[in-house]
Amino acid sequence: MYMYDIHMHIIPGVDDGSWDMEMSRRLLFMAYEQGIRKILATPHSSAFRDNTVWEVEKRLSQLKEMTEKFLPDLQLYFGCEIRCGRREMDDILNELEWGRIPSLNGTRYVLAEFSTFVETEEIMECVQRFKKKRWRPVLAHVERYRELLRNDSDIQKLQGIGCLFQINVYSVFDEENEEIKRNAIKLVKEKRVAFLGSDAHRTIHRPPSVKYGLQFLYDYFEKNYIDQIAFGNAEKLLGLME
């Protein structure tokens, strides 16, 4: 039982994730023990205000070199978690177009996050703007967006215009907020989830925690579907392959 993690803040010293290379090394061992075999490193888009894409990717390359020595069957890829809002969309689309913030593994897919208090109308507007420029948004940790999840028709409409959903695996099992846990399980039950992630940040704050959530998903839901969201879609759509 394993998964491909499309959402992790593993690159050291660029955002509120890993502090340094040693913490990243420990996080990678923790992730591997939890069953993670491929990781999309997704620093917050704010990381690229103070660093160029080249500088951030260089740190990822150093992390890859270290990983190849100690965990040769753990693969790392480059991406970004983009903080979105209607006022930021002009800048976001421009930066994507010019390569100043990366998409997910060089594809047309982008990992997008919003304030948890965002109104559904704003998410719809931003998704439509991504689509107009031929980007395919993946909504990060969708189980947190309370207003969106109050209305099934809004979820259907959002998916109908091409938005894909990622949930954090710990949300289905380890999450202390019962509303968020119910949201995550409901999304899986309705087969609305496309990708899984850990959203891991640091060893002492939100470490990789997917083992029990992944086991829960395989125990209670259709195996073929969980295979798709655990690794199949990431292989097919994001190119996380050998």
C-alpha cells in the first residue's frame, strides 16, 4: 500500500515548511515509512517573491541528490501551491505564463489554494480564469472550504468546468475537526477526489501523516478508485512516473 503525494512543503528554507536540509531529510524518511513513494514538492507561491524558480529548484536538486543516496526508490518532482484570489489572478497568470512560478511537474495542472473563508463565487471566477488560459486547477485540501461544501450543486458546477480536487489524507482519519473529517470522507464516498496529499510542513508541525488515513481508504472504499487517487491519476495526469 503506497501513494504519490502531490502536496508537500519539503524544499528547505523557502516557505513555512522545512527549515533546513536536515529537517527535509528526516521528513523524507518519515514520508517513506508512511508509504509515500513519489512527492511533488509544492512550496507556497510566496516563496517565489524572494527566490527565483531556478534558486528554489536548485535546492530541490540538492535534496534529490541526498535522497538518491538514502532512499533511491523515492522520487521528487517540482511544483507549487498557488495562493489564489480574484485580486491576484492577473499576477498569477502572468507569472505562470513566464515561468516565474512552476506548475505541477511542468504540466498544465496547477495546485491552487484559497482562504478557508473564501466565497464559492470567487473560487468559480478564479477557476474560469485558469481555464481560459488553458491551465487546469487542482483545488488543494478541498475539505476545508466550508461554504463550497455546503452546496452539492456548487461542487458539481466547479468540477463541471474542469476543476479537480485534492484532499489531505490525514483528514479522513487523524483530523480533529469533525466537520473537516466528514467533508473529506463525503468527498471520497461521492468519488469527487482526484489526488491525495499530506500537506506536510515540518517534523514538529503537520508531519507526513498518511499511513492510517490510507489504510482507512482501502478498508472502506472501492480499491480501484483508491488506487486512482492514491497514485493512478498522478501518473496519468501529472507524469509522476519512472
